[in-house]
Amino acid sequence: MGIVLYSLKMSAQPIVSSKGKHVETMRKQAITPRNVYLSIVSILGIALVVWGLIRLPAYAPLLTFFLLLALAVAAQITSTSLVGGNVTVEVSTAVSLAVVALYGTSAATVVAAAAVTAVSVTSLQTSWPGWKGAVERISFNIGMSAIAIFLAGLVFEASSVALESSPIFGGIVPWLLAAIIHDQINLWLLIGLLHLQNKIPPLDIWRDHKWAVPINVLVMSVGGGILAVAVKEFNFLGIAIFFLPILLSAYSFRIYVSQTKRQMGQLEELVALRTQDLADANKELEQVNKDKDAFLAVLTHDMRTPLTSIKGYSSILRDRELGREQQVQIAKIILRSEETLLEIVNNILDIEKLQSGTPILLERSSFDLALLVTTVIESIESLALEKNIAILHQEVPQPVIITADEQKTQRILLNLISNAIKYTPEGGNVSIDTYMKGHFAVVDIKDTGYGIPEDELPHIFDRFRRVESHQQRAVGTGLGLAIVKSLVEAHDGEILVTSEVNVGSTFTLKLPL
Ligand code: ADP
């Protein structure tokens, strides 16, 4: 609902020379086609306005003229920047056209220039292009509107005279013609500048803006026509009756557009957020894929080793005549392999439960952690014996009582101590100390094993993570430490590790008392 002013957005990018210094002033002073064009339009337009101002005393009644001028300014200031374009919709040009009919073309150039100056000055507050830029912008805007309304006025006057004899055509055609001329002159003057300045093909600009042409023409001709008739018939009252509602609707339209813009902004934010979500989901999917691959590796490699061993030794038992001692030896190996298999299966089942997102339920009770450590060591001592590893464990003189889930604590200790044995070569040793420190019960599990490279340390508690060089040395799933971490966290405890390759590792378990 309004007339479009093709308001100018001056190119604000300064030109930078090879030495990096700004040479903006050189550009401004240089005689370029853009500058020549800008000067011609500005000078021509301003000359027309001066001519309009000289004829000021002839505009009668002068008070109504000034009232119309004030309304044009107000209308222009309520102009609405349409989303994403340098096109503004307002109704001030309808006033200019009415002024053409009421006071003549020269008066209309003054009204148009006043309105355009007002809006250019207001917009400078938000985008100050420097005083030279500001003068350029305002002069060109004035020039463009003055020339457009001047030519529209000429067409209006000529067609009014030509159609004087036909009351119907005479009352419609001049308004329509003038509005079309005004709109197109305004648009093409702007296209000229944008083309010279930014090298945009003229037809591209025209195509972008052509949707606005019918609205402009309609509002300018109908609005201008009604306003002129109203002022002729009712003078001041006419302005109030016919123009103020238009102005108010322009204002509400402006509010509507700014709200829409805000909503669009929110929508864009939402889209950005969703895109992020999608990226996160993709990352998660990648992780799931990696886990799947690692899981398959466990199934194919780590479970295969004990299975092959069971199969091989069972065949030996079946096919060969063996002495009692040899039979016991083989049975032990088979049992060991079965235990390994069971451990792998248990680990897989546990990690699924622990990391499924459902909180870990703890069955808390008070027990002696030192005693539990001793029990766990006893249960896996045979592993150490097989590898000739000494377990150094000092009995603690007094109990270390904690309130925790005993079974889960046992699992933590079992994983840590069996790892220490698993990743220590034959003849090494593992020392285990239990003590109290502050509000924590602490268990240090120190081995003289292969150690963990520094860059692997931060990831060692991730599931399926195994140090590459350890994979040939021991069977494992890479799940034991992930289980330990989940269980320790569920107890509000802490698990720390220090390690040096080929020297050994120390895992420190801290559980609150
Ligand atoms: P795994 O079933 O492979 O033992 P864990 O989650 O228990 O899985 O351990 C992950 C990896 O951390 C192991 O594969 C091993 O490379 C390394 N690791 C764990 N404990 C020790 C240790 N005491 N000494 C050296 N490396 C260790």
C-alpha cells in the first residue's frame, strides 16, 4: 500500500590501494562516469527544487501547501523498508502528485524534495557514510525524486489538457500516466547509478523491483487523486478525512513489516539451531558407526582368540593319549579361555546397561574396602602366577570402611587389577595400596608394565579404546575402563591415571568415605 522510493544505498566499501591505504577521497574526486552521472542528476534535481522554491509565493492557499508538505514528510518518515531490498514503501509520493494537481509541478518538486531529505537525514543516523557520502546520498535522492515528479507533472498537465473534453478519461488517465512515469523515471535513475557503481546489469535490478510497480502506480494515482479532490472540496478537513487514514495504515504496515522481519530473524535462528542439531546428530551417528566397527573387531578378533584356543585344545584332548598332568594343564587353558570369553560377554552386556542413559542404581552398604581388595587379589592371583608377576600387597592394619555398592566396587577393582596383570610382561610386579586420604578411601594400583603413551591417556576411558601396541600382547575389548569410569562416577568418586611407556602405570581409585 504505498509508493516506492528507490532509496539509494551508497557503496560504503573504501577502495584500498596496494599499500593498504584508503584512497576513498581520490575516488570521490575522480571524474568517473558514476560521478558525472551522480552530479548531473543531483544538479538537475536541485535546480528544479530551487525553481519550485522561487515560485513559493504563488502557491495559494500557502497554509494548505505547507500542511501537505508536512504530511508528505511524515508519510516519508513512516516509510517501510521491505525485507531484503533497498526499496521503501510509503505514501508521500501520492501527496506530491496531489500537489501537482493543486499547485502545479514546481510546487510538487519542493514537496518531494522535502520528504526525501527528511527520510535521507533520518536514515543517516543508522548508516553514516561520512559527510561527503551523506551529501552525495541526499543530493542524489533529491535529484531523483525532483526529476521524477517534474516529468510526471509535465505528463499530468499535458494529458489533463488533452483529455479536458472527456470527464471520465480526463479524471483517470492523467493520474495513471503520471504515476507510471514517476515510478519508472525514479526506478531507472536509480538503476543507472547502481549499474555504474556496482556493475549490476540494469535488467536484473528492474526484474527484482518490477513486482512493486503496480502497487506504486495504483497507490500514487488513487491516493493522489482522492487527496486532491478532498483538499479541493474540504480543504484542511479533506486532508484529515482522506489522508490521515492512509498515513496511519502506512504506519501500521511498517510495524507489521518490522514484526515480520523480527519473526524471520527468529526463524533463521531456529534454522541455524536445527542445522547444528543435525550436525550433532551426524557426529553421534559417526560415533555409533565407529562403535559398531570396534564392536565387530572385538567379536572377530578378541573373541576368536579364546574360541580358537578352546577348539584346538579340546581336539587335542579328544584325539591324543595324554597323561593326567597334561590333561589338567590343557583343562586349565580351556577354562582360562572360557573365563576370558565370559569376561568379554559380561563387559559388552555391562557397557550397554551402564551407558544407555538410565541412571545406575547403587545398592549401598558399609564394608571394608581393604578387605575387598584382598578378596579380589586372591580371586585373580592365579593370573599373576601364570606370568610370574609378583603382587605386592600390604595388609592394612585397620579397616577402611566406605558406604558404597560392594558388588560394583568389586567390579571396579577386578578390572583395574586384572588390567595391571594383563599389561605387565612376565616377571614384573604389581603393587596395591589401600589407605584413607581426606574424605576419600584410595586404592593405588601400580604396575611395571608396558605403560600408556601420553597422547592416549585422555582417551583411555573411552569405550572400545585400546592402545594399538597392546592389541597383540593381550586379549581385551576396550570396555573395562569405560565400565570402571561409569561406576566410579556413579559413586561420585574419581579415577586417575599416570603412566610412562615401558616403565609402568598407576591407576588411582578414589571413593568417598
Ligand atoms: P581391555 O579389555 O582392552 O583391557 P580396558 O578398557 O580395560 O580394555 O583398557 C583399555 C586399554 O587401556 C587397554 O586395551 C590397554 O591398552 C590400556 N590399559 C588399561 N590398563 C592398563 C595398564 N595397567 N597398563 C597399560 N595399559 C593399560
